[in-house]
Amino acid sequence: MNTFSKTVLLAVVLLGGAYGGSKWLTRQQGEAGQTAVEFNEETIRRGEYAARLSDCFACHTAPSGQPYAGGLAMQTPLGAIYSTNITPDKETGIGSYSYAQFKAALQHGIRADGTPLYPAMPYVSYAIMPDDEIQALYAYFMKGVRPVKQENAASTIPPVLNWRWPMAYWQAWFAPQRDFVADKRHNAQINRGKYLVEGPGHCGACHTPRGVAYQEKALSEDGQHFLSGAVIDGWRAKSLRGNARGLASWKTEELADFFASGRTERSAAFGAMAEVVEHSTRYWKPEDIQAMAAYLKTLPPAPHQEAKLPAKQDTTTAMLRSGKYNSRGALLYAEHCMACHRADGNGVARIFPALNQNSAVYSKHPQSVIQVTLEGGRTPGSRHDSMTFSMPAFKHLSDEDITDLVNFVRNSWSNQAPEVSRKEVTEIRDFVNGKAPNFVPQASAGAHHE
């Protein structure tokens, strides 16, 4: 046997061993005893609320698609991952899942056939949810959700890189079995908020930065990384800590209003957060919304984030009102933005969000401001506000114009933010133009299970 043959044989043996080891790991992670679940009206009702807390609808329902039938394209640097059908259809959904298999998928990221799930599914967060809540979720998805026959779409991640079995090692390292740990410094309300943020609300899945292996750098309050801001689907999920570009300027009551309605007197949800409000937080009980808001306000700034920005005098308003525009950005703002957001940048309360003193606007990282300018957006539907409002897309503007406009908004009035480069705008435009489409076939819906 020559050297090349020996090398190939060794590689095959090592690969086989790694593959076998992954199968052993998934069996260990997926082991769970059978539990008798009660399919009564009360359990199903609790499961429906737990599904709202966990925001299952937003990810597992594509725009214009059937509820919970999957097909939402989640963009990653390697390609798109499509959310799966979690209706109780026995052929294409999860209708044949036992409770043990459902629990393994939800809390350990292991499919019924033993295949590891990508961490786009926030099983790392759901791991701390108690058994009674998981049982209620199972009852709801099996008996309270309409079955839809819709095949799942394959990811667009290229071959080899789309192998799932290596995920078993990722799960063993970064998705430990764990329980919720209350903070003894806080009362019951704040600890309820802590549980909602860390568990079903899975806020860290979007707002906590990821490491080189795509793992969340912290799963609970660590004083540094947890909820300090990250990029997800091209959007900048802002810091939820008490820094100047995070939640320092927000009052607890404003946060609660935002979660309930998607807007405040000065702000409005957009992008992925609009989906979270529309499909999840607006359905939460007021006491749960208050608990989450109260907990978030306990988080101090991370060491690498500014606690306070220096005062800045507003010279922008007078300049815009005079009609003597001092830059290309000012002219573009007057032409495209001022009718809604006003010369003073303060918008119209609960209708057009303020751009002045809006921490989403002057975030250190500009991805969200650039993307919403290019794509536009809309406020979420809410029972608290009778009308929704849309922002038009400005894709027709050149990269140079978008750069000038965004820099003007981020550094006018009281705002202070790093300058945006034309290259950054070009990159976001390329990302937006290259997004994989959602998967929404003509699906046939069945009847409710009885």
C-alpha cells in the first residue's frame, strides 16, 4: 500500500470514527423518558400561550404562508436555512413525534430521526424551560394547530458545509443541559423577566454576539457579552444593556409599551423586531411584559460600551428650516425624509418614529439603519394602535446618496455616531439583493385534530 492509499485509509477511518461519535452523542442528548401528556383544553390553552412566549409563529411561518408550516428563509453567511413545518401533519410535519422526540428537538436540537438541528433553532435557550411548559407546548402543537401538508425546503448551504452530523459536537460543547437559575439579588418579578429573556423569549439568540463557532458568547448575565448587541439576518440587534447606545435612555414604562405595541412616543419596531412584536410580545400578559422590561433595566453597560454620550447642541433644525442646506445629506433628508420625520427629527408621536435621540439610529454599528433605508419597513400590527404605518424603500438612491443620507441622520440634532462608508452601504445592498426567497408552495391544509 503506497503513501497516498494509507493517507486516504486513515482519513476514512478518522471520518468514520467522528461520524460514529456524533451518533453516540445525539443518542445521549436525545434520551428522555416517555411522559403522559394531558390533551385537555386547559393544557392546550397554556401551550398556546407558551408558543407565543417562545415566538414559534414568527420563524415557522413564512410571509403569505400557512401558520407553522415553515418556509421562512433565514440568511446566514454560508447560505439560507429554511424553517421547518411544525404543524401536526404526520408526513411533512411533527404529527408523528412522541413527546420524548418533541422535547429532544425543542430542548436539545435533535430531530426525531436523530439528526442534529442547526442553532438557528434556539434550543440553547429553550433548554431551561420546565417540563410542564414543554408538555403544554406539545399538547398545543398536536391538538391546537391545524395540520398542513407542506414539504420542508433544503438549505442553500453548499455540500460538505451542510453536513449536519458534526453539529453533534457543537451541541455537546455549546448547548449544555441546564436549568434556570434565579438571581438572589432580585425579587420575583425581575426573576420572572430574567427567565423570559433567557428562556422562551430567547432574546440572546439575536442580541448576544456570537463566537467563531457561531455560539452565543453568554447564555445569562455575565456583565460583558450577554445582550450586548449582534448582527442577525443583516439587521443589527441592538444592545439591550444599560449603555448609551442601548437602553440607557429608555424608561421601564417605554420598554413595556414597545413590547406591547411595537411603538412608543418616539420609537417604532422595524425589521425582525417588528415580527417579534406582531407575533409574540403583543400577546404576552401585561405582568410578563412588565417583568421583562424591569429585568432588562437591571443590566449595566458592558465594559466596552459607553455609559453616556457627551452633550451636543442641535444646529440641524434651524438649518433645515432655513432651507439653506449645508450638505448633500441635508438636501436628501429634506427631499425624502423631512415630511414624515420633521425638521427637528422628532417625527410624529406613535406614527413616524423620531430619528433624533433614537438609539437604534445612532448605534455604533449601522447595518439596521442602512438596511431599513434600502428596504423600507412597517410598524407591526397591534391591538393597542388601530393603524400601521410603512416606510418606503429607497433602493433607487445610489450608494453614495444612501451613505450621505445615513451619515446626516446619524450625526444631526443630538445624535452622535461613527461615519458610515460607501463600502458598508454597498455590502448591505449586495446582501439585500442576494437574499434567498421564502419557500411558500401551494399547501393544502387539513382539519383540526379532535
